[in-house]
Amino acid sequence: MTTLVIGVDFTSAPSRRKPIVVARGTLDDVVLHMHSLSSLVTFEAFDALLAESGPWIGAFDLPFGLPRELVTTLGWPMQWNALVAHIDAIGKDAFKLALNSVRESRPMGERYIARRGDSAAGSSSPMKLVNPPVGLMFFEGAPRIARSGVSVVPCSPADDLRVVLEGYPGFLARQITKASYKKDGPEGRSASRLINRKLIVEALVSASQLIGGLHVELPQSLRLACIDDGSGDALDAVLCAVQAAMAWRVCEGGSRDFGIPLTADPLEGWIATVPAP
């Protein structure tokens, strides 16, 4: 039985210059056949993606939750759906003001509160509003995901054939190389970063134990797209698809938790394929 797999490299302000990039493939036993890369330049197109009929599983590169300590400090709702509805209702300016007020009240070196999953994966705190603006990615993405009615694991599991997990391509990439492989602008096209993207692509298609023996079939056109894209967005979308496929394979073994640790906090969420600390 084949399963549709989706990987999404998200942005908080999609445009033709910086779109949301979507990688699609099908998982057949241990082989992930990647079929296409596409660009979404509006949030309406992203909403349409979420509305596509299942069954499918996707890993999306954006934080699904906020640190529990931050939510407690602000007195915001402590249940995921209610929290997401709250930040959607207060608007972007109030959301940014609240995060900045907490950040500025904390001592230097401790201003950004991490989720437990961020600490385990090495990802940025969703309190960050710049470099990278993952807080804004949460603000724009999480409410849309919640409204779509998909099953959000582990934040809001539902009886739906569309399953969405939080992805973080950097976690997988750093297991192949810790060297920089992407950067927006001309610097992303440097010879060293191109070599590193090629290294990551070659590791993905080698059926290595790094990805649980999963074999990624990546057509030459998609390999070149991932290597040539200095921003890393194309490669990150494919890495997210790999994380989704790895999570699905856990379920094929009889588990229904998609490999998410049982100790994961549903308010904060958890990144697919990241083990418990």
C-alpha cells in the first residue's frame, strides 16, 4: 500500500521571491518516491493544500506550539486549540508585543525560552521574531493548520486521514553535515554550500541507517533543484518529506504515535524523528 507524503518548507510571508515550497512523494514499503516540488506564493494556496483529501501525512517546517513557561507567564490558554485561537484573535502586533515583553524581562543569555523539543532538536525558540522569525511562522501557520481540521500530532490528534507533524530539516541535515548548506541571497550559492547540499542529497538516496534504511528515490531533476537552490528551501522541503515518511513507517510497525515520545507536551508540540532527551 502506498502512502502520499508531503514535506513543507514554510515561510511567514509567502511571495514569488520567497514561496512556501512543497515536496510530494509516495511511500511504498521502504522506498520514498519523490515526485515533485512546487511553490505556493499565497496563504490561500497553503490553505488549499491543507484541504486536500487524505489519506496523506505531512511534515511542516514551522513550530506548532509555544513554550509552556511562556504561555503560563502570559496567562494564555493552556490547551493547544484554545491557545492557537487566542493568538489568532489578538492579532500579530499584540502577539509580538507579548513575546517581546517577556523576552525583555528576562536576563541576558536567558531571554528566549525553548520548548523541550527545541532543546532536543537544536531548533530555535518560537519566541524568536527575527533571524529566523519562527515566532511569526507559528503565528501564521498554526491557526491555519488548526482551522483545517487535520490531525495534528501530538498537539491535537483527530480522526482524520490528513496527518500533520512538525518537521525540522536542520535536525536531519546536521546528522549528515554540521556545515552550512543554505543561506538566502548570493551567499547561498557559494561553492562550499553547494558541495554541502550535494552531500546531503547523496546521503538521502543511499538508504543509510541515518533514515532508518529508508530509500529515497529522487529523480535527477529534483536532485539538481535541491542542489542548485542556494536558499535550501527545496532541499528542506524534501528533508521534511523524509521525516514524514520515517514517522509513517513507525506506524506501519504497529505504533500509532508516529514516533513522537509519549512524554511530549501537546501544548508545545514535538518535532518528527527527534528522540526524547
